Amino acid sequence: MTITPAHDAAALTIDLGALVDNWRTLRDRAATAECAAVLKADAYGIGLEPAARALDAAGCRTYFVAHLSEAARLRAVLLDAVIYVLNGLLPGTAPRFPDLGVRPILGSRAELDEWGAFCVLTGQRLPAAIHVDTGMNRLGLSVEEALALVSDPLLARFEPALVMSHLVAAEESNDPVNARQAVDFARVREAYPGVPASLANSSGIFHPGIPGYDLARPGYALYGGNPRPGSANPMRPVLTLEASIVQLREVGAGERVGYNGRWTAPGPRRLATLSLGYADGYLRSASTTDEGLENGLKTGVALVAGRPCPVVGRISMDLTILDVTDVPEVARGDRATLIGGALDVDEVGRRAGTIGYEILTGLGSRYERRYLDARPTALAR
Ligand SMILES: *Cc1c(COP(=O)(O)O)cnc(C)c1O
């Protein structure tokens, strides 16, 4: 699948066709709701601009980013899209929003006041979203504040273009917090007739108890993350991370491997040293140590010739050691796959003691990034 010159140290391949397919799957699943795309954190590490162009060509019209600087990057490639800034209105930044033609998501009385005053000053009812906190205690008006705002003259000063809330645990479908949030958000929504409403993230789109309303806001699932952990992943994998084998060596039983010698060869082993390390976003917490093994810890693996080979010893900044004893045909210069194929981002995250979201957004910037074009897939339809 990947077209990789053999001598690159490491390469990240991003399949924009899979990204677009995932967006279509989510759009179909969101049924009558419009399907937006969340492109914060450089489109979860895959690259904001290529992701935006591919999704725009597929028909995506509404986007969410976290920072105003990300909104500026996105506006430079998408001239007509609706763009929301999730992290809200920082003091003094209001003029930047109409300059870029983007919308803040207002989540506190202070932000509402500042936006309202700015609109009065400019003589325009500028669009903004209203964020309601239904359980996260992070951003947003309380449900009571949101209900009271309806009869506040402040609301007439700007255009409430969207009312939204964010789910705390949508990936845990049995968590009762989902139903509580749905009930609270339904009350808010009723108080804002005619204003589009948005509640679902990736997992929310698949949660039977979460109404789709008018706009879905998936991020993780677009990039191949599993929106229903524990069930088969309905999304296509979007990225493949590969690294080259720099050296092969034999070690005898009892030899120690890597910094501080934390892994001991249990017998004669053949090891491969890969040209990729934690500086590339391959987390050191995926290291395999004797202590971790005693505690039954699942740690990093890479695929060599399609077979899983465990990471051994501590992952270093630029290098990672694999036990390739079970792949006798492996040769210097061969590639190992760290993410991709049977190793999806969720699995890689679990093996590093974290979530796939952190793996994606921590992907390094040192290696070559290759984009497989979305167009052939789009034309084939
Ligand atoms: C990041 C984010 C999303 C996307 O969530 P995923 O779980 O990645 O689908 C949606 N809404 C808000 C408010 C977010 O911060």
C-alpha cells in the first residue's frame, strides 16, 4: 500500500481516501444531522491542510478547531467553510473572528459579555456558538445560565448560530452520565427554538441514547479511531507508521538490553534496532521491562513481515529495539510497522498505557509524511 523509498529512517503514510470514507460513514450514521469535522491539533496529528482539502472535496462544510491560530490556517485553505473555535474567546481577541470569518464558541458570562459588547461596537450581530456544560465542568455555561440567557437582552446582540454541549463518556455506552447529559441538553435545546443544536462527538454518533440533533462533531473516528471500544471498529485505518531496521544482532540468554538494562534476554534472541524513538511520538511508556513483564503489562509491538514482534528494553529518543527471533528472514533495511494493519491506534495507545487520541496527536514531525490522495476513491464512487 505504501510507496516508500527503502532508505528512509521512518515514514508516516496518511490515506486521505480512508479519511474521506470515514467521514462518509459518519455522515450516513448521523442520518439527518449535518456531519462536521473536528480538525484541532493539526487534524489529530495527520496534517490540517491536507485533511481539510480532502474533506471539503467530499462535501464537509463545517469545521471545529481548538485555537484561533488553527482557525486561521484552516481559513487559508477553505474560503467558504463554517469554522468554530472550541476553546472560546480569549480576552481582546474578538476582532480576529470577523477578520477571519470564523466563530467563537462562547462558554462563560465573561465571553458572552465581551462578544456582545464587540457586536454593539461594530454594529453587527456576528455569529457565535453557545457552549453549555452538562457534566464536564470544563467549558460552558451551566444549564441554568443557558436557560436564563434566553430572556437576557444580551442574546439579541449577536447571532446564536449553534447551541452545543460535549459528552463526558460517550465511548462508555453504559455510563449513566450519557442519559443525564442528553436530558439536560434537551431542555436547553427546547429553550432555543430555531437555533441548530449539536451534542455528539465520534462515540456519541454511535450511542443509541444520544440524539443526533442538527450537527455531529466527530474527530477521532475520522482518523480511524474506534468510536465503540470493545466492539469491532467500523472505521478504516487512516495512518501507517513505519520505521527502518538499522541493525540486526544476536544476544545470548541473560544479556541486558537498552538503557539501564531493564530487559533481560530469556534465551538466545535476535534483535532488530529500529530508526524511531520517543522523539517521534512512539511513547517511552510502551517499553518492555522485566518488571513490566512480571506484572503482566501489555507493551509495544511492531509488525515485521506481518508478524507481531515485541519491543524490548527501554525505547530511546531515536531508536527502538524489537525481538525479531520469530521472523528469521528479516534483513537490515526492512521496514517494521508501528501503527497500521492489525495494529490500530487504539491498540497502540493501550500498549503505551494511554489512549489512541494521545498517540495520534503526539505523532512526531521528524519523519517523512506521505499522503495517499483521496481522489481516486472519490471518482470510483
Ligand atoms: C475534540 C472535541 C470533539 C471531537 O471529539 P472526538 O471524541 O474526537 O470525536 C467534539 N466536540 C468537542 C467540544 C471537542 O472538544
